[in-house]
Amino acid sequence: MTTIAHSPHARAANSVSRIMATVMLALVPVTLFGFWLNGWPAVYLWTVSLAAALVGEAAALKFQRRAVKPALLDGSGVLTAWLLALSLPPWAPWWIAVVGSLFAVVIAKQVFGGLGQNVFNPAMAARVMLLISFPLEMTIWVPPMSQPGLLDSLAVTFGGGQLDAVSSASLLGHVKTEFSRGLGLEQALAGHYAPLEALWGRRSGSLGETSALLIFIGGVFLLARRTITWHAPVAMLAGVALPALLMNLVAPEHYADPVYHLLSGGVMLAAFFIVTDPVTSPNTALGQLLFGLGCGLLTYVIRTWGSYPEGVAFAVMLMNAATPLIDRNIKPRIYGRTRQGAPLMTRHAKKDAA
């Protein structure tokens, strides 16, 4: 049976599934690099995260008596779990990935109504929940190139293998710890930070904190494909870099330079893959600039004066909550009307009205 609809008939080159596939393709280089850097435990954790998201979303849809197959095939649940996996310690136990993925797709997404209805970015909401609920498991890192064999990796991910012998700290966590001991910036960074190494990414951290260069290349790919626009990424990077530059000029012995902040933690990942989420970010170009700038400023404030060494996830969630307010106050101008919404009047219409 053919359904006839009234014109106009609009067609779009993009679809949800195609956009999700493009973003996942952009994440492949940094993900493979993370696998190479952290070994099989990272592969297992990533796989568990994606599998838990698919199962959890299918169960939630079934419970709501909604179609399961179309929702799973759009790729949104897989992308959410992928981004979450990139924000986890690569050697975290399997249940961290399961709990995080289920929270992301069921609580942060489906409870709000599913794709396009969620207020907060699901991956960042899950990371914040995990960080608050399981701080120990979420802050255990390993040195780069710590690659056990297949069976030992299974023991690490699924059997609760001990990490004490190879435990390390991320760069942000190390600096925060050293500051708490009363050391200055130069002493805290000594032997732990080199800009070129941070750019390439051979360091401790989550999969999304490794190679800033590969994440940047993925972001440029998304920009070239017009999957995202430049407004939110550039604004977020500026929101981190500008206060870092100012504080570094004022007190270089206490505050790190902008390069340190841009290449550390999850700033690059958030700038190109998180704040560009069309559902939880503003609709207008100016709104996206304000949104990205707020994410960057809050990230710097939390990193510098907050209790947590990394502030990206908290900053994104706070700005997600402000998105409806931004959209309400910054609206695109409708053609043929003033910014206040009144119809434009031609010169003759004004003369007639007079």
C-alpha cells in the first residue's frame, strides 16, 4: 500500500545511522592506538561496554513496548558506549563497563524518552556517576605499554587481577597529588610531562586521554564531512586555553600553560565528540559558542581549584543543564521579521500605516 503525503517533500543526505557511523569511524584511530598502548584488557573492556549497552537498550525498549530493531540499528547506543569506554581506565574491571553502559542508555537516555529527548550527554552522565560511586576503580591507571597476555588480560578484566604492581597515575592526577603535598608546578611536572609526548599520547590515562593528535585528526574529519560545526569545539578549546594563559602569565610557578591543559585529560575528546552532540547542545551558532566556552571555562575551574583532577564530564553536564536556557534566549531570526518577532514593514506599508 502506498501512502501519499502532501508536498513539500524534503530529503536529507544524512540520517541518524549515517551520522553515528561517521562519528564512530572518526574514533577508530584513537581507539586502536589505545588498544595498542594498553593491551587486551582495553579491548575486553571496550567490548563489554558496547555489549552491555546493546542488551540494556534492547531490554528498555522491550519494557516500553517499542520497536527494538530500528533503535538498535541507528547506532546511538553503540556510540554512547564507545565514548564511555574511551573515558574509563583501560584496566578497569568488567562490571564498571556494564554498570556505566546500562546507566548511560537506560537512565540517561531511555528514561528521558530515548534518542533526541535526553537532557544530559549519556556518556558523560555515566562517567560522573561512576566517578562519584566508584572513585577507586575509576582512578587506577597503568603505565603505557603494559600489555599482559590473553589469559592474564582475562584475569585483569574479569577475574579481579591485582594492579598494585603496575599502578600509575594520569598526568592530571599526578599533578593534583603533588600540589596537595605542597610542591610547585615545575617539581610536579618534572619527568612526567613533555608536550610532544602528550601530543602523541604515550602516557597513562583512559583511551580518550592518550593521543590528542589522533583525536584532533578525527575531529577535523568530522568537520570536513560537515557532521559537526566548528563553533562548539573552538569555543571549548578557547575556554580552556584563555584562562590558562592568563593565570600562567600571572603566576607561572603555580599555574600550567595552555598547552598542558589542551593536551591533558579529555579536553580534545570532549571538544570534538561530546560538546558537538546535537541533542544536548544549543541549536544556534551563537548558542554553541556560549555552550563550548562555558564547558571550557568550567573544565579549567574544576581542574585548577576543584577536588577532582579532571573536570570535563562535570563541566559538560552543567552546561547541558543550561542548554534550554541558552536556546530560549538565543533564537535564530525568522526571515521577514524583526528580532523581537514583529513583521518587517516596507516603506510603503509604513506610509500607509501613518
